[in-house]
Amino acid sequence: MKKAGRALFAFSEAFRHGMEASAENDAPAGSSSSRFHTCPQQHSTFKMRRDLDRKVLVRIKQVTGKRLTISKCFGILIAAGRNLRQCDLQLLELEEAASAADDPTVYTIRAAWDPRGPNFTALNTETPRDTRVFITVAMDVIVCEVNEPIRFSMEAKARVFHQHERFCHGEDSAAPVVEGFFLNLSAKAAKILLCSSSSFS
């Protein structure tokens, strides 16, 4: 018996001025406050400022098929580039991983990202005017009905600007990057081994 479910992966507000789906923190240096704003997009490219704390927000939503339950997420992995190996991805500090209170079909994952680390140089260096950098974002989740972790992975484009760059409102979109996935599952019959014992007197 085969079961199919479709999941939507939303890389929304991953970069804020702090980075909320992308969001970045634009609070003044030395300030104890946090002001995170969703990173704008233009031509399907995230526009980020360098040297700002960021947050990555991912929402996974099942839209069709037999209802599956995500019980755990091991964290968000991120790196510059495409078609990366496992060792290329860097694990971010997980802040939240839970089903939405108002919609149990939506699973929200949020992680903090400091782009100033040595592993993120390409994502924290100003890009030339006509240049873009690719970002790979991945996460491994545990689904109650599946006996192995499932990895969702997607790629997005970004351009990095100076820390004090100003973006014109209305010119950019803060809509999330959305990608669709199909998950095909097959039920396996349980194998029961019957053992018999004999006793000899």
C-alpha cells in the first residue's frame, strides 16, 4: 500500500535585520534591544546587509495526503553554494522547533545565525552589483509515521550589501521563498519470527 503526502517548505523571513526568514538585527551597536526585520527580495534574490545578526525561519506545511506528524527537528543547516556535501553545511543555533498552535499542519523552525563566523565569509562579503551568491538551507526532521529522518533542502539566491545600506520600501517584496516537495511512503509488513522450543527429559 502506497501513501503520498505533499509538504511545502517555506523559507520565509529567513533573513531579518537580525534575520527572520531571513531577518537581520538593525539595533545600534552596543544596544541590548533587538530589532529584526524581514530581509527584502528583488527578482527572487534576498537582499542582506553584512555584519548583522540574523535569524532563519522555516515553515514546513503538509498540504495533501495522509496526515503526518513532525515530532522533532535536529536544527537548521546552512552554507553558501549549491549541490553541497554534508560536511559543507553548518549547524545553526536552534531557537524554536514546534507545531503552530493555530495550525498543527505547520511546523515552525527558527535558528540564530551569526554571519561573521569564518565559515560564512561568502555570505557576509559585499557582492558586486551584477553578482549573486547561492545559499543552501536544510533541516532534518523526525516524522512519527516514518522510521528514518527526512531532510528538506532548498536553495536561494542572495546579494550582500554594506551594513548601512538602505532599501526602498515598496520596491522589494518580503514574501517567503516557497518550494514544494512530494514524499512517497510505502507500508512494510511486519515480519514475525515464531520460535518453538522443545524440552527433553
